[in-house]
Amino acid sequence: MDEYVINVGKVEEWQMIKDIATLDEVFQRAKRVLVGGGMVALVREQRDGSSYRFEQFTNLEDFEEYRKNVYKYL
């Protein structure tokens, strides 16, 4: 099964600078993985360099809800 990992720290950074093109690209890649039967994972990096996975999506409906929440703040 394919997996696509999204770093939410980067997503928040792109939100702050309103980099919609990069957000669109990331979400399109994630959507392709989901359509192909894969999984999308959300991770957050810690200051010490470690990261932890706090959410994962295996269906388009849940992922679309997350995407809408990200764009809501633009």
C-alpha cells in the first residue's frame, strides 16, 4: 500500500505565507495516493528532530474535510 506523508508544520507555514500553489500540489498528490488505495499520514516534527504521526486518512471524505479546514484559514 502506498503512503503519502504530509508534514503539518510545512502546511502551517504555507498557510501563513498564502502559498496556495504548493498546498494545491501537496493535496493533489495525496488525493492520487488515496484514489490508488493508499494512505495519507499527517506528521508533526519536534524540535529535537523526531516526528510523530497523529492522523491518517484512508478515504477521500475524511481527507477532503481536512483539506477544507486548511483552506478555511486562507
